Amino acid sequence: MSYRVCVVCMGNICRSPMAEVVLRSLLADAGLGDRVEVASSGTGDWHVGDPMDRRAAATLAAHGYDASAHRAQQFQPSWLDDCDVVLAMDSANRSEVGAGTDGRVLMFRDFDPRAGEDDLDVPDPYYGADDGFEHVLGIVRRTSAEIVGRLEELVGAQG
């Protein structure tokens, strides 16, 4: 039985796919790649079927990650039944997917050791300069490490 995680942003071409790629890599390194499934999606349909934003993919590649397989998809409400946890990249995404859904829709940065209560949104780098993608990757890497640590405890306790 797999534990299912879905990371959600607006268009599924920047923040959430970066988190998906990093989470999958860290889970594989932790020996949990076969026990935790990670997907990403967007609340909007603008980019469905498109690859990751070239700047996001280039940033990941510069750090040794492979983003080539990603294709954007839109979050469907029925996925709430299939996911153990949905991690929203910002408060608007959380509201759109169902903030009050029995505790399974959380903010991605709820797990960021550097985030404060008023700083839970992962900034959207889409309309900014390339360095915004590096900043987001930094947030994603440290937060993903915390998430994997929690999943090691949770999945290990279930197994």
C-alpha cells in the first residue's frame, strides 16, 4: 500500500513540479520510493500537457535533477479521495483544492523549518527573474527534506 502525496500550485509548471521532482529524489534516496507516490498538479488548466517551465527545469538540472518527464495536469476534486495529503504551494491554491478537507490539505511550507505563521506561501517565480527559481528551489529542498523525515516516521510506523 502506497502513501499518496500531491503537490499543488497554479499552473503545474514551476513550483509544484519542482517539489515533485525533489521529493521523489529524496524519497528514493531514503529507500521510500516504492512506498510513497508523489504527483503534482495545478488549480488551473492553462498549461495542461505542457512540460515544466524551461527556467524551472534548467534550475533543477543545474542541481542534478531530471525534470524531462513532467507534463502539467490539473487537480481534480476526485483526487482528494485518492490522496493521503495534498500540499498547497500558497493559500490561494489551498482554498481552491479544499482547505477544510479533514486535515489532508496542508500548506507545503507547514513543514519548512524557516517558515513563520505569516510566511507559508511559496513565492511564484513565473513572472520574475531566473534567480526566483533558485530561491524557490532552496525552499523546496529544505522543506522536502523535512517532509521526507516525517514520511519516514509515518510510513515506517505503517509498514
